[in-house]
Amino acid sequence: MDKIDLRKELKHLYQASAKAVVQVEVPPLRYLMVDGEGDPNTSQAYAQAVEALFSVSYTAKFMVNKGSQALDYSVMPLEGLWWADDMAVFAANDKAKWKWTMILQPDFVANDIVDAALAEVRRKKNLPGIDRLRLENFSEGLCAQILHIGPFCEEGPTIERLHAFIDTRTSRIGKHHEIYLSDIRRADPKNWKTIIRQPMK
């Protein structure tokens, strides 16, 4: 059985360069999402959300693998949309007031599979964050993105490069978007890879 890897199929969206900011067109995609607020480093709600997102995503994967479709695929990496009601606190790195929400779901994972996975995880694990999950289509359209290599606390200069690229051409819209390509539990922080994306007009 061949394994489907959406990171390769959507290479232009999930294999960014650290050398240069590039412009990409992001089509409407389907995500498992959960909204919350608070510092991701200390928020219990954030940890619960991440656990629920991965639990449901892996349960759906195994259901598709063992079901009539008999497809094997890689669960996509965690992604985050970040914003604040007052963007000044976002710029000031006041993470306690940050809002966040996701994991991409392949088109062949039908809604009823996701519903069944939600029900299964709720029955088996009863995770605190499970009832906040939802499946939603999300469209970003025209964006700029770049790869940041290193710990999250050192993203500032990379984000400035991204914003400068946009600001010399047009203007920024939408929410700050990060895609976490590394397993931060195992990888050295200096090697963490994060795609930073920003929608633009």
C-alpha cells in the first residue's frame, strides 16, 4: 500500500525556503480547528487542544486505513493561526492575550469519518478539549511565506523579513499563520523548522 504524503503533493505550501520569502496561492483547504486564548507555553487549554487535534487526526487516519478505502496517509503537522483583538499586544509579544486556533485533513477523509473519529476519541479518552473541535474549510488565497529555522523565541527577524516583503508590494490581511514541521519533543530547538505565512492583498 502506497502512503499518501500531502506535504509532497502540496510541496509549494509545506516545503518553504529559509533563504527567501516567496509568494504562494493557497487554495481552500479543510482543517480540524479549535479556538482558544492564552500563552501557548503555559495554557492548559492549548495543550488540551493540541492533544485533541492529534488524537482525532490519528483516529481518522486509522479508520480510513482499515476501512473500505484502505488508504494510508501521513497525518499533517500542527498549524496555528495567531491573532489578538488588539494587535498591539500581539506585536508586543504579550502571549497571554494571543488567540489561536488546526490540522489539515485530506479531502478523501469524509466528514462522517471525522465525526466517527470524534465520537471514538470522546468515548475512549474523553479529552477535555474534544468538544471544542470543529471541521471547517479555510481559504487564505494570496500569501507570502518563509521558513524559520530555530526556536520560536527567535522568529522576530524572520517575521520582519516576511512583513517587509509584503509591505513593499501591497498590504497584510488575515491572521499570522505558522506550520510546525518539527517534533519539538525530540528535535534540538536550534533545528526546529517553522513555516511562517501571512495573507496579503
